[in-house]
Amino acid sequence: MSESGTPGQFMATLEEEQTQSGTRRMILNMGPQHPSTHGVLRLLIELDGEIITRCDPDIGYLHTGIEKEFEVKNYQQAVTLTDRVDYLAPLSNNLGYVLAVEKLLGLDIPPQAQWMRVMLAELTRLNSHLVWLGTHALDIGAMTVFLYCFREREEILRIFEMFSGQRMMTSYFRIGGLALEPPRGWAKRVKAFIDTFPSKVDEYEELLTNNRIWIGRTRGVGFISLEDMLDLGITGPMLRAAGLKVDARKDRPYSSYEKFDFVVPTRQENDVYARYQVRLEEMRQSARIITQAMEGMPSGPWKADAPHVVLPDREKMKTQMEALIYHFKIVTEGFRVPEGEVYHVIESPRGELGYYVVSDGTTHPVRVHMRTPSFGNLQAVPKMVEGILIADVIASIGSMDFVLGDTDR
């Protein structure tokens, strides 16, 4: 990820430079088992006293080969792989993938399925941001916020479990709609959570926003120029905290996002504190979207009328021979997707998430590639930490909110 190539080359280059200049600087390994790198990330840091003069991120410790695994799964089976790319936002990855395949198929998704996807995707954004805020605050020394955030996250995971039977790897979005009909009582459960959630965000703010220690550890820390961010392909809250109002939900709406009223929060300061403020406001905006989706949820079917792609209702399967045949063929063979290629972008909690899917007309994709936001954002580490104190590294990388599964995939 750096100009110096592999970590071994980095060390060799550094030793040569130090020999030529006559200076000796300390080389520090941070990770890959460091609790504050939020996964198996290794940072090779060159120090001059306590000032960082150079940093080289070393990734690949969590490589799972998920992109290659897509090629041996049929299109519907592959949904389960997307959950495991970004394990803090599994439904966002479900959504990006199924939208790409639905584009190839030319499927018309019913309004209820679209709105339900929006509501659950925003609950996923809250889930992810809560984990980020709790762990980020814990890294800097604020333990109470961590406990508060995980209190609300637990309620969201229970809602996911109510819908899908799973707390995390839900695989609830399927090609053609949803995996299961929305459960009875879902609206009451979601309303009970979302009505009180904005007051919980106020609690986080009371603990942190005007806290002198928090401000001292975050304000003016982790700056990187907007030009560098654009060159490196950084997206999401990091870019919005630098003053650029870019959000796929507004710029390239999908799944009926154009019908929802919300704003894209931005800040100008472009530091750790600004990224905290942007994500806090994003949580409030997500709560607005969830409320609108819940109150205006359309009636009608929750999956597309496409018997060659979508599994039939179980009652029809038991009583109609045609439905039984479709069920058998879809489960055993999968369904064929027209030949072609497509790229679809959504706004995940971390930034721009794109799925590139290539079909040769068979039941298995030829190629699936993910443009994951964590990989792009992580490239900012060397620029962001150069010239700052080693004590500020954790606050800086924590403000990026990367997930290493999303990086290595």
C-alpha cells in the first residue's frame, strides 16, 4: 500500500536511508494484534522521538478469498458471502450485490420490498456507527460511551433477529426482494426503538461534544488535505467531514431513496472531531429515514413476480405442480442471469460501496469484484499520521472507521 512496496522492502530502504544520513530512528510495529487497530492491521511506523516521520500499513492478514468464492456459488447462494465482507454492515453488502444482479435480470422490485430495504439499511448504518463511536471513544479513554452505544446496538440486533432469525449474518435481502415476509409486530418493535433513539444520541453528545479531554484528543488531529483524499479515492464520512457533500443516496438514488427527506451532513474542519460530528448527525438523519419508511411503508408484495428467480410461497409449492418445479430447479440449479456486466454503487456506513458483476449467461457469476470503502480509506493512513505524535495515531485511524474484512475480503 505504499511506495516502498512490502514491509521487508520498507525496512531495507529505511536502513539504507538512515545509513546514508547518519541518523538512527526507531521503527515501531503497531499491530497486527493491537486492540486499537480494530482488526488485524499492521502499521510499520518510523519515529523521530515521538513524532511520526513515516508510516507503512501492512494489510492482508484477514484475506478470505471471498471474491473468488463467488465463482463457485450460484447467484442466490452468493448472498451469504456478502454478509461476511463487512461484518458490521452485512445488510449494506447484501443490498449492493442484489441490486447489481437485479439490474442484469431487469427485475422490477415491489415498493414494499424497496422501502423495507431502505429501513433495514439505515438500521444497519446505526448499528455500524454505534460500534464505531463506542470503540473509538474507548480507544481515547471514554469507557461510558462504549457501554451506552452497545446498549442501543443490542436493540438493533434484536430487530434483525426478529426479521431474519440471525443477529448479524442475516442474508435477509435476496435477489428479487426479501428472504422472508416481514414478521408480525415489526412496526411496533421498530417504532419503540426509533422513538427513543434521538435522545440517546443526545446522551452521547453530553458526554463527549464539549468534553475538554475529548476535544483535546480530537480537534486539529488527523488532518489530510481534500486534494489528497480525492487522489486516494477516499469516500464517506471522511470526505464529508472535509466539506464535500457526496452521498450515493442523494447523488445516485437507489431503492426509492429519492422519496425520503434527509440531509447530508458536512463539516469543514477535516479532523477527527469533524468526523465524529458528521457521523453523529448521520445517526440522526438515519433515524429520520427509518421513521419515514416505517410510517409510509407501502402495502403489497414483498418480492418480485418472477417465478424463474424468486422461490414460490410454501403454500403454493405444496399445492401447485408448477410452483414445485420452479422451487426444485431454483434450489438445485439456481437461475440463469443474462450475459453482461454491471456496476452498482450504494452508500455504506463507511463510504462508497460498489459491486461489479459479470455474467456469461449461466447460473454462476464469472466475476464479482467489490469496491470496498475501507480499502480506499485506509490508503490515507500514511498521509494522515505523518508529522503527528504517536499518541494521536489511534485517534486518527479510529476516525476512519475501517473494517479489515472489508479491506482484505
